[in-house]
Amino acid sequence: MMQKVVRWITIVVIVLGVLLPVIPQVIWSFAFRWFFPSLLPTEWSRDSWDYIFTDSSRVVEGFTNSMQIAVFVCLLAIVVGLPAARALALNDFKGKGLIEWLLLVPIIVPGLVSTLGVHQVFIRLHLTETFIGVALVHLIPAIPYMVLVMTSVFSNYGTELEDTAKTLGANPFQVFYNVTLPGILPGLMVATMFTFLISWGQYVTTILISGGTIVTLPMVLFPFISGTSYSNAAAISLIFVAPALLVLVAISRQLGEDSSVMGGFGRL
């Protein structure tokens, strides 16, 4: 009973913490005139919403590019991070501690510093101003989250069922698809969602590598934030935050299930 109460209190706190900051943005997106000390706009308009769906706003273009890049980064993170996490969790070897520490470097080092270094390499490899170049630079801060979450998952994962399946004649693909994947799927979903959020919010890394050639939603949003068109900024920010909210809800549901995600911290 107490666990259910704690769980519902946690859910309410998360919902309030997420939705309360969004409410003013919703009001601003429909505000035409809103001056202090009025609690609500004196005049309403949907001009901002009409504007963001025009070609000149580039919001649709930015949203599409951000979504494609984020999904591609998630796929790359799974391909790279899953074997690395399994090796770190299930094996003891010399230099393991150093590798685990190096995984934290992209999180500790400011993104601008690391991107400036990577930028020079990407110029030589002709990866600047390309889709794959932007995706790879997003992968740098995203991969630690994938590996760290999945390392925790594999630490609570037993390989006995895999060994049994191999004994019965299953090939590696059958073992992974029928045995491994169902066992790690909750954790993999959470790690993938974190990866998506990291890529979705990248601004500095994107603008340095893409050079403005590939426009993402953060690149569209930031000029409005520093400008005077608060209603346009509010409308675009709502579009920007919508996928993040959906991912947050999905993560909350997944962490609330009885799984090995994050070493069992998801059990509320």
C-alpha cells in the first residue's frame, strides 16, 4: 500500500514539474498582447501557429531533420553501445576501469570543447555539412548514456538461457532475437529514449558541424528565444518539447515496471 502511495506521489510530482512550466508557453503561443500586470493576454491570436507551418519559418524542415537525425543516432548507439555494455558488464579484464572512466568524458567535457576538436577531424574526412557528420557528433554525448544504462541492465542479466538455447541448436541470431532481446528490452528502450533526448536537444554541436546546411529544430528555435517575438518562440518551443514529453512519459512508465533497468531503481 505504501509503495503505491509513493508511486502515485512521484507520478504527480513529475507531471506537475513537467506541465507547470509548459502552461505559460501555451498561453504565450496564443497571445497577441500581454502586458504586466495582466494575468492573461488582453488580445488573443493564432498568428504564431499559422506562421510556424509556413515554409519561411523552417519549423517543419527543422522538425523533420531533428527527428531523422535522432532516430539514426539511436540506431548507431544501439549498434555500438550494446556490445560494449555487454562486454563491460559480463567480463573482467585489464583496463576495464579506465574504459568506464573514458565513457564519462563526453559528459564531463563541455560540448563546445569536444566539438571544436572533432570539427578539425571531420573537415579532413569530409564529414562536415553532411547528415552522417551531424549524426556522428550527436553520438559522442549520447553513447555514454546508452552504455551506462545497458551495462547496469547486463549486470543483472544471466546468460544461462542463452547457453541452453545454443545447446539446443539455436544460431546466434535466434539466441539474440528469442532470448537476449526479450530479457534486455525494457532497459534497451530506456537507453534508446535517453539517446533520443540527447540528440534531439543538440544545438552547438549541430551548428558547428553542419555549418547551417542542415537545419534542426533547436537551430530554428534559438533565434526566436533571443528575439522579441515571444509568441512565435512559445509556439516553436511547444513543438520542440512535445517529443521530449512523450519520451519522458514512456521512460516513466518503463521505469515503473518491475525490470532490471538501472539496477532495479525503476521499482517504485
